[in-house]
Amino acid sequence: MKQRLITGVTAGAIFLGLCLLGGWWFHLLLIVMALIGYYEFAKMIGSSPLGGSTIAGYGAVLCFMMPWDLLEISAPWSWKQGVWLLMLLFLFITVFTKNKVDIRITALLFIGALYIGTGFSYMAVSRFSPDGHGLFWTFLLLCSIWGSDAGAYFVGRAWGKTKLWPAISPNKTVEGALGGVIIAIVIAMVFALIAPDLLTLGRAGIIGLASAVVGQLGDLVQSAYKRVYGIKDSGSLLPGHGGILDRCDSWIIVFPFVHILMLIPYH
């Protein structure tokens, strides 16, 4: 527990400190986190973390994470074009290696690059939002996710009886999940009360609900992957906490979700 606490406080201080600094500092942190996350993903699915196909995946993650706005240049391709070209690259890998790299592995590497690269890139989108209130939107989502996690844990321990999804995550309960949803909504509404000119109570409730529900599903996605591959943690970078994907599994689902569905009002 002591090691877990020390790791949590240290990692949290670095992340929040660079988030407050913003600019290149925060974007570089997100790039590093995304690359480490992809390393963990590749290792989990049985692809050599330094193999040629995995290196192509790192390149894809970097493309997703490229700070075009900070560089003040336009992206060479649209998202649709970029995703299609990425898919084509991984399909070609199976041909060029004469099936030595199994198409099932390249398909998973493609999914991983999209899943991780998009997730962390939308965290950058939140922090560098065009309305100039990036810190507000970033902390709104992070606090809603953290509130959901904490609520699900403590409510589940206190009153949890009905298993939520025992085949994937045996410790999660329906009562805990509902507790997490309620707390996330309350936290989001507090943000609305703090800045009513940026966020209405109604929209805050929707964002809190989405953060909790989609965030918990993101956690279950990671649990499902780990159960398939028979591992407890995606990595060991953070002693007592696991790897980057273990800590950010909800983040990299929630941030794209709320932006793609245009729940953040500056859209």
C-alpha cells in the first residue's frame, strides 16, 4: 500500500504539473505515455515490442499524436484518409512478410494504434481547446472519471452485492457502478456551478453520465484483454498500479467519446 501511494502521488504530481504547464511539455508527456501504452499493448498480444510490425505501430501512434496546431501547420491527411492508409500499411505487412507476421497480429496492432493513438490525441485536443479553456475541460473529464472510479470502488465495497460482469471483472458490482455514475454526475455539476458561463447543469449531467458509463466500459475493455491473455497488469512501469494502460484505460475511451459526440459545448 505504501509503494502504491508513493507511486500514485509522484505520477499524479508529474502529470498534473505538466498539464498545468501545457504547451509542448504536456504534449510530449502524452506522446511518451501513448508510446509506452502501445509497447504494453504489443507485448500483451504477443508481438515483439521491437519487431518491424510493432515499429510501424509506433509510427502510427506518433502520427495520431502529431501536434499539428503547436507546429502551426495543417495535417497532410484527414482522419479518414489517415486511418485508411494505416490499415493498408498493416495489410501490406502480412504480404511483404509472406504471412510470417500473422494477419491476426497485424489486425490487433492496427486496433491498438487506433485505440491508443486516438485516445491520447483527444486528451491533447481537450487541453489545447480553441476556446482557451483547455484546463477546465481537461479537469472536468479527469475529475468525472476519477470520481466514477472512486465511487464505484467505495460504494461497491460498502453495499455491493450484485456482480456486474463476473466473467470479465469478478470484483465489480452493479451497486458500485451506479455509485460511480452518481458521483461523476455530481462532480460534473459542481464544475457547471463553478463556471456557469462555460457549462450548463444539464450538459454537465450528460458529460458526467458519459464519463462514468463509458469510462467503466473502458475499464472492462482492458480487463477483457488481460483476461484473454492471462495477465494481471498491462505493464509494471508504475509499481502498485501496473502499466500506463492500466491507469489510463478509462481516459483513452472517455476523451474521444465526448468529443466525437460533441458533448463538450465549444464544438
